[in-house]
Amino acid sequence: MSGSTSKITARESKPIKKRLMSLDALRGFDMFWILGGEGLFVALLLLTGWSGWQWFDGQMHHSQWHGFTFYDVIFPLFIFLSGVALGLSPKRLDKLPLAQRMPLYRHAIKRLGLLIILGVLYNHGWGTGAPVDPEQVRYASVLARIGFAWFIGAMLVWHTSMRTQIISAITILIGYGLLQLYVPFPNGQAGQFTQAGSINAYIDTLLLPGISYQNRPLDPEGILSTIPAVVNGLIGVFVGQYLVKEQAAISKFSGEWVKVISLVLFGALFLALGWQVDVVIPVNKDLWTSSFVLVTSGWSIILLAVFYSLVDVLKWQRWSFVFVVIGTNAIIIYLASSLMNWHYFAQSLFGGAVNAAPQSWQQLLAVISLLAVQWLALLWLYQRKIFIRI
């Protein structure tokens, strides 16, 4: 009896594998703007003179403090997508023997440690290198936050039920909001959402080693604001698990459209809720407020619904190939954007042609050449099936 039970448990623990091209495409779309795509709109403004490009360019910059732009969703979207990937093949490890769990535990710890180290390398960028003095190193980073959000999300997925995961997400959002609103701290006042006066700045000053971003009192990837980022990943997990569920419908095709419509509605609900919370807790990326989590999760769900419907339901996949090539090696090209001088390569390969073009075209061609050299490097990896995942 015990032998048959263990076989059932092991069988149930195996993940349901589902590969979504839309996931890679959306991840690549997300990275496209970081790699230089954000410069397209200024270049188009110079070329055409149409003032409407100024609005698009404004969306390519982070909010100065409170508020929201498209560029603010890029980072949380990446965390959300890492959660979706986790949700597409959920594993329950808590009932397996320790020997079977250890490889996954080791992988999770190594992944977290590697992302922290790579984040430090990214922070100190092209041509400088991390300082020898540990007090002058910036340890908080985008990659570290991705690592922590994924790691905590994985531990919850591997050891708890979906009900517990949902309760955890809600508890984090509400608890973090109450912490910012009502918890006093030394030499500060509760409810302050300013850069120097928030509880986030106090915690960073107290606990964050090394230096902060641009030596600000608050690091945008600081300790306290990493906690709610876990929720972006968990919402991705819920979406991933929903996508792999069989949908009761007249046909498989209609069932997929039920999923698409449901995702759009859920995304809209998150957006509405986030902007309602904004009245009390402002939408703020650097503080990663609870309202910011809701708004960015809403847009993340809607964007995935759009890509999923086009790429995986309608099978319109040719146009997405440009983004898939980026998305399959997203973290490595993100890291390379700091460690390699892509502008130098673009100038070396295409500089003559760019300079020979009419003045009004030169900036647009320079942006396209910058994107092209990075994409061609990624295409070389893609064609050889070299996918560097961490």
C-alpha cells in the first residue's frame, strides 16, 4: 500500500509541461525597450516633426516620483513573467523525500546567489568594475530583486497550496501598505511617501550594506520594497496555472478565447483596484507600493493576454520572431547591455552608413543599428540553440 502511494505522489508531482511562444515573445518585447528601443520615438520626432511622438517618448521614461508610465511596467513585467513560467509547470515538493528535493533546492539557491552577483556586476557597468572596498559596492539590483521574487515564489509554489499562495499575496499587499501608512520609526513619521522620509529609506539606511543607487537615501531596489515584488511574481504564477488548466468549452479554440477574455477582465480589475488604492497609497515605482503592484500586475496580465491571443491562439507567430529571439536569452542580453559597449560595435559596423544618411535620418538609423547588433548576436545564439538561462 505504501509503495503504491509513493508512486501516485511522485506522478502527481511531475509538472504539466506547456511551452508558450507568447511568453518568450512578451519577455523579448519587454527587453526590447531596455536595449535601446526607447530611443525610437525621439528619433521619429526629429525625422517627422510630429509632436505626438513626444507623448510616446514621455512613456519611455520612469515617473519622477508618484505616477505611472509604460516604462515603469518593464521591470515588474519581467518578474510577472518569471512567475508565469513557474506556474506553467507547478511542482509540489513537500511530500517528496528530501533526496529528491535537494537538486531543486540547490538550483534555487545557486540561481539566487548568481543573480545577486551578476546584479553587482551590472551595477558597476562598462569600463569601471566593482570597487575593492565593500562599502562602495551597490548590492541592491534589478537582477537581485528578480532573484528574490522568484526564489520566494518558488518556495511557496513548491510547498503550499494555491489557497495559501493567494492568502500570502493578499497578506503581503495589505501588510506592506499598513506598514508604510501607520508604523512609526526613529526620526521619522508614519505615512510619509517621500524619498528621504519613508520607512523604506529608514530600513535601507539601517540594513542595506554598501551604497545605494546614486547615493540616494532610498534605493529603488532596496530591502523593504523587494517584499511586495514577490506578489508580482505570485500573480504571474496564478496566471500560468490558469493557462495550463483545461477550459470547458465547445471546442479547444473557444476555450482558449475564454482564457483570453478572462485575463483581460482580471487585468482591468487589477488596474481599477490599483488606482482606487492610489487615493490612499500612491502608485510609486521606487517605493514599489501596493497600488503599484496592482497597476503593474493589471497591465502585465493584459499584455500577456494580447500576446497569448495573437501568438498561441491565432498562431500569428512570424511577427513575434524578432521578440522571441530576444526573450529566449533575456537575462544575458540585459547583463551584456551593461558589460559591453554596444554603441561602439554599432558605430564600427554601421557608422559610415549612418553618417552618410540625411541629417534628419541619422538618429533613427543610429538607434536601429544599436538594436541590430544586439539582435544579430542573439540570433546567432538562437540559431545554435544556445539558451543561457539562470
